[in-house]
Amino acid sequence: MPNVKTPPIAMNASNGIDVYGPWFDGVAALESLNLTSTAVDSAKRTKVAIVGAGMAGLMTYLVLDQAGLTNVSIIEDSSRVGGRVHTQYMSGGPFDHSYQELGAMRLPTAVVLSNVTYNISEHRLVFDLIEEMNRLNNDERHRIDLIPFLNTPPSERVHGNDVRTTTTQTPPVDVPHSASELEDLLRSALPGDDFLKQMASNIFQAHSDWIKHGLAGLPGDRWSQFAFAVNHLGASLRDASELTSGPDSMSYWAPLCAKIVLSPETQYQTIDGGMSRLPQAFLPHVGPSITFNSKVERIAWNESAQKLTLQWRRSHAKRFDQGEYDYAIVAAPFSVVDRWRLPDLPRTMRHAINTLHFDSVCRVALEYKTRFWEHLDRPIYGTCSTVPAIPGISKMCYPSYNINGSGPAAVLASSSIQRPWGVDWSGVPEAEHVQYVLEAMIEIHGEVARDQYTGKYVRKCWGLDEFAGAAYATPTVGSVELYLPQYFRTHKHMIFVGEHTSFTNAWIVSALESGIRGAVQLLLELGLVDEAKDAVNKWMARWISAAAAGPVHPPHVPVDDGQ
């Protein structure tokens, strides 16, 4: 640790920081500590390890690097950057245009609510990052260009053998007459379009309001759809099951978010050449600071030295390497971190690591010699469809890139996302799973789907991935309200970031927001208030409230690291 110690500033309510919402308002209002140049230089030499080169880790590095920290490195367990942003190139490279996304595949831009189009402002963070990387790289090789991700209006297609697909997220269902009254009660109790518009314009403030009183005046994170219908509205188990996703424990917040980012009326963009081009654009800047193929398994805390020792190895048969650091920013998902040996942590933080719920996703992409789907009687251009008639296919996506192009192209022929398919299909042998998906394509499109198949495929079950252990976080009832304050605390010089620590989950923006927060959290730990304010003004300015204009002098009191 540098010799000149600066006072840490906690990210909590005592410093005007709302950990459930627009936390950056509180940071923007902090008053500078007016550190000496010696203290600033010393703080910026702090030795920091970022564990994980996914989008959260890369964003953390970028913010710290631009804040002037000079001793930051990344330890990555795999051989690539990007984490769960992973494009599979089936033939050639990005602009041979035969690829599919095994992870994130689209970026929401706008949604239609009450016949009015609203920008989805949260995801502007991703577009801001793309602009920044294009500015920093300033070359064609790393340039990131956006193209539309086609998302057609709701429709239903009848293919061969009467197999039906629909572009709606879930197939329409007939609600039993006995449930119609419950449907009306739910509609009146749930936030309407005004709240959805608030979510689109400022997800942070909407989330803070939701946590406090979002569901019929009740704390929103404490209810699942099913529990709210049964325990608050007095519905029967059967009727509640008919109108919700059934008796599960997923927080109500996720279905609300889906109305914004997964609606048939949502507009999207994607990256031409594959989503992996975004993390790869970081390589000219972070490449020398990354150690690849180094799986962190242990972190130890030295109380007297106030330092951390990280241990990693290149394979289970190798001996550990290790390094000593002043701080560690853990950007790995808890589905991996829960395997590590860690210092003693507050009980609630340990519970978060051990119990936060994650879902798995299994995807199968098939390559075809031509884009035969674009030449059907009813051509298909891009879009994703659900296939309710064939178990396990779930969602099928046709490429939005290189429309009407020649040469091979890949179809995401199965994306098993509904519970429990992402887990169930992980246990099916790969060859059997791929054959099942191929036969589904043939059942839907006819023999052309057999004749045009090149034999190239890729299957990705994220629950089987040793570096991820899951696809994305799906917090259960109460876990966001309980755990978010822990993520805003620094535990024995460890800071936890990743999409699982954000206000929303599963999207690239969730990882980016957490990375910005984690970097700002470290800057405030080091007393670098001006740099923290610069970071939020650069990345979060569009959401900073005018009410944050007045300076707030932080009360420098010891942080209670309670249970």
C-alpha cells in the first residue's frame, strides 16, 4: 500500500449515495478532499488486481486507467477477453459473415409503449463505450459498427408438419374464466405504462422506487409474481399458476424489465462482425496488463500489512503462482467465486456469493451453405422465434447480418432459456443434442434444412463452462434488496463487480454499470474524489439529477463492516 494514506469514503447513505438507485448522484455531489499532489501520486500507484476480463473487468480497467492509476493488472482464467460475450465464427472471420452469438447478441435501443416510442436510456452506456473505443483505437481493424438486429412485429408462422413458430416471447395462452378476475386485479396492482416509461428513461431511479414501494405500495423485491397473486391478492394456486410463470421465486423486477427489453415492440442493434468485437477492441489498451490462462482459486488477507495475496494456476495439475496486491476487484461471477478460498466475510456477503441464483442457457448453432430461409415463400430476415411445439428448442434466431448475402451463414437453431431447459439439456450428450436440433430444423423447414447443412455446429451450455458456471444471474425474492448494499462495500480490500451485482442482469450494460461502480468505489477508497466525480460525469452524466449539484462533504467515519 502507498505510504501516504488517504481517508476512504464509503458508498452508503451517510454520504448521500443511494445503493438501490442513482448512486452516481451522491458521488457527483461529494466535495473534493483537496489532496496534496504527493497523496494523489501515491494513491495512483496502488497495486490493483482485477480478476476476470469479461465486460465488467474490462470496464473497470478502462475507468481506472483513465483516472490515472498506473499499477492495475487483469488476471483472466481463460485464453480470451469478453467472458460471456462470445461470438463463434463458423467459417472464416468476422466479415465472412458465418457466425452466431453464444452469449449476448443484441443491444436494446427503444421500445413502443402506448403507441409512443421511448429510448431505452440505460443501454446508452454500451453505445457510449463503443464510441469511446472507436475514438481510442482510431483504426479500421478495431472499429465497431452497429447494424439493426431485426425484430419483427408479433406474428405466427405455420411451417411443414404444422409446426408453429411465433415472434412473441411466449406463446399466447387461453386464460381460464376463473382466472379473469385475478387478471384484472393484477393489472390494477402492477405498475402501468408510466412506470415502464420511467424504467426506459432512468432505470436507476425506477429501481430505487421499486425497492421502496413499487408493487402496490409494497417493497417490490419481496414478491414473486406467484406469491403476490396468492398471498396478497388471495388467488387460488391454480389461477396464479395460469397467469404467472408458476410457483417460482424469481423477483417481480425481472418480468418488468422484460416488458422493456424483450418486448415484441423493442428495437435493437447489434455489432457487425459479432459482439466479440467489443471486448476485443480493448486489447490494444489492456493487452500488456492481462495474464491469460490463470485461474484464481485463493485470496488471503493480511490484516497487519493490509494486503491481499492472490493465488492462481494454469491447470489443476500445476503449482500455484501468487501475487500480493493492495486491492482486488473481483469481476468473476459468483457461480465461480463460490469455489474459491476467501478471507472471512460478513455473513450477508458470504450468503450472496453462495446463494445468489444463476440460470444456465444451452445454445446450438448450425451452419448452412446458403441463407435458404431468406428464399422461402415467406422469407425470414433476421428475427427470433419461439417454437412451442418442440420441447427444448425454445428460441430460434436467424442472422440479422449480411442480409441477402451469399455464402454460408449460421442459425442459432436452439437457445434453451426457459427454466429448467437450460439445465436439462446440459446433461444431454453434445452429438445427441445437436442431432435433435437439426431434426427440429428439418421438421420446421423441410429437407432443405438437411441438404443445406454443412455439418458445422457449435453447442454452448453455460452451466458447463468452467470459467462462468452459469449464463447470468436471476435473483430470487429479496436477494437484490438484501445484497446490493454489500456490493457497495469494500470487504478486506475486495470489491465485487459483474452483471450479477447490478440493478439489471444478463445484459452487457449490467456488467458495464457494475464496472464503473467498482472503479468509482476504489477511487473513493483511495480518497480520489475528483477522479471519481470525473468518472461518473463521463459515463453517468445523462442520469445525474440536478439535485446532485450541491456539494456534500463526506463524514469520514469508520465503515462498519457488520454482518
